[in-house]
Amino acid sequence: MNVETGKLGTPKLGEARHPAISTQAIIAQDKVKAPGWVASESYAFLGDEDIDTHRYTSAEYQAREFERLWTRTWQFACREEHIPEVGDYHVYDIGTSSFIITRVADNDIRAYYNACLHRGTKLRASGTEGSATQFKCMFHGWSWNIDGTNKDIPCPWDFPHIDAAKMSLPEASVELLGGFVWINMDYDAPTLREYLGPEALAHIEAWRLEDRYIACHVSKPIPANWKLNMEAFMEAYHVPDTHPQVSPTNADQNSQYDVYGAHVDRFISTLGVVSPTKEGLYSEQDVLDQFTVGDASIVTDKPIVPEGERARQVMADMFRTGFEKAANADLSNISDSEILDCFSYTIFPNTFLFPGISLPMVYRFRPNPRDHRESIYEVLFMRPKPNDGSAYVTAEAVHLTADQSFKEAAGMDAGFGGILDQDTDNLRMQQEGIEASAKHGLTLANYQEIRVRHFEQTVDRYMSLDAKVPDWKNMPRR
Ligand code: FES
Ligand SMILES: [Fe+2]
């Protein structure tokens, strides 16, 4: 007997789907047709073992993650617009590691280890950015040029044992993609493009996220391990119970899930379509009237859905016009699905990219190196740059405290802030529940929770490797 369906014979494990209309069938009815990266599927069954919860509850496990996982993976450190001019820098921290991301020339961005080569003092404080002509240590005044070469060592007569020409700041690898600056501490790592694989790379290149800018940036400490924090955003299975206000307009439990190699996975969750859990309860007009996702300012008045038309189509048309006007951008080549739907991609280990227009987010999750039960969650909204070249302002990060609502952050849509509050309110209860449980494993759905399994399998892959802690003696130097 098939354990998923209770039926004899078919389907095989991982092949069962919600009986409601599929994501692809919903999208296929749209007027402005979806591109190949939307209109395709790439699910794989990856097993059905429980996920051992030690990974969420152990400080020692998190310490090993820093040696094995974070030192080998590509991470989004900042956006290029954070450092537009030569000499601009932005400090990126991961765990206790810290990097000064610096634009050295128009096409040359470097990531220096943020520590003095004398007695180790940080050269720039965490969380800072600015413009520099040199990086000078506050303690005894050793200094470096912005190209990382040593500039000055006070009292050189007292350091006959060192060669200043060999005292350049050590660097992590840097690659640029989609307007993001990515860094990797491992010189032996695959390139970013190899790491993503050809299929996921083609998706990312199609989005042209380099043509977006940061319209809103919010960070908040969350009382849960960073991996639980990530996993809260990997499926739409939770939508009917956690976000009941969304279900009238979100095809949640018939969303689509895909995996691409080891480091990328996604879901597509269509909007303007009623949840299968609310089937028959709402007319197409009700669906339109209840729509609250996305940027409320775009929706000024909600029209009548013509007889025989789908609320989804009316919304796509309305959003296209509204976003074109609001962003002064030409969206005529963008499909209805891209305008409307929620596309959530994870780039391992800690970045989510949402290339849609109505939900244009980037999420980043980082562990608190001093508390494995806390993580920092960041949400950025990336709007299209004005197509007439007019100015845009890169939003500065708003840092919420643990007890503030996402709704309080300037620039955050109140409806969306409420959804994030619902997601993160679950996390304290989940962290504490896992610690309280007699069951030391998470049981996952084969389809709807495939991203959680895929993510944790890649965590396992890195955790099975030896520790690899950067050591400047063995690093290639300029
Ligand atoms: S620690 Fe930096 S100059 Fe001494
Ligand atoms: Fe959610």
C-alpha cells in the first residue's frame, strides 16, 4: 500500500499532489504567458527520514557550522549600490567573522578580513559603512590602502622581522551576480556560477535583479535557531493555519516546489486564486476584494470582475498598470505570473530571493554566534529602478528590537508586516517545543516540505566535512 495515499499501486513516494488545480495549470490560463523558468518543474523525492533536531538545540553544533559550513559557502554580503563609489565600504559579519567589502575600482570589489595584522583590532566596526581613503587601526595606527596593501607601520625600526610588502590584508573571494556582492572564505570552493548550477543560474540571470534597488530594509532578532528561521519561509503548507487572512487569495496547499542541485530550491505560490482549503467559499469577486498581499498602495480601487473572468487576471492587469506608474518602469514584457505570484528561491546557505514584482523581497538569515537559539532575520524589498534613469534612494536598514512588530518599520506594508509577525511568532514556540519534545526528529511532508529536507541535506553535506578555518599563512596573497 502506498503510505501517502492509502491506495494500492500508485503513485510512488513523492508523486502525490493536492487534488486541486496545479500551479502550472493556473499559470497556463494567464493572458501574458510565463517564461520558461516559471513554466517548468524540477521536484525530486529526497527520502522521508525524520530530521534530527540536535542541529537546532546544540550550541556545539552551531560552533561546528562556523568551521565547516560558513567557511565554505557563497554568501550575499551586500548590494553593489551599498558601495557605489571607489573607496566605499560596507562591513559584513557572519558569526564572529567580519569582512570589509570595499570598491577598489569601478569593476573591482574586494572583501578584506576585518582585523588588524598587528594585534588584531577590528579595522571598522560591525554594522558600519562609509567612504574611506585608507583603513587605519585605532590602536597603534597601522594602516592599509583601499587596495589592501600596507600603507604604514609606525616605528618600522622595531619590526625588522616583518616585510611590509607581505602585509596586505587577507581577502575572501568575491563574485558579483544580480547586483549582489557574494563572498566565500574558501579559495578551493567552486565558483559562484558552478555552485548555483546552470539551471538556477539561468533563472537568476533572467530576473535582472541588478536593475532593482533597495526600497525597504528591515532586520530583527528572532528567538530561534537560524535554520528554523529559514525553514519557516520554505513552504506554503502553513498558510491556512498561520495566515488565515491570506487563504482566500492564495493557492497555498497546491503550491509548486522544486530543487536545483545542492544549493538552490524554490516554491511558486500563486495569488488571486482561493486556497483549496476554502474551495467554494468565495466568488471571484470575493477573491479580488479580499486581496491583501503585496503593496497596498498600488491597489487604489478594486474593480468588478467581469462575468467569466478570473479575479487573478483582473488583479494582474491592475498590478501591471499600478506598478508601472508607481515605479516609472516598463513592465509590458513581464508575465502575469511574475507580476502577481510569490516566487521564493533559497540560495544556500542563508539567502532567499523573490524575483516577483508584487512580492519583491530578499531575505537573509544569520546565526547569533553567541546564542544558537537566536538569529537575525533581514527583509529587503527590491523595487525596479526607474526606467528614465531618475534618482532612487537606497533604503538604510531599520533595526527592530525583538519585541517590535514588523509593521513598525518605516516603508513596510502593514499587511505584509502582519504576515511576518505571524511567521516569526511561531518560531519561539517551535524552538522551545523542539527542546521540550520527547520526539527528537522533525517529520516532513514529501512534497510541500521538500525544501526543508533539501536544505538540511546540504547542511549535512557540509557538516560531514573537516573543519576549514581560514588561515592567512595558507591563503593566496596579492
Ligand atoms: S592592533 Fe592594530 S595597530 Fe596595533
Ligand atoms: Fe508564512
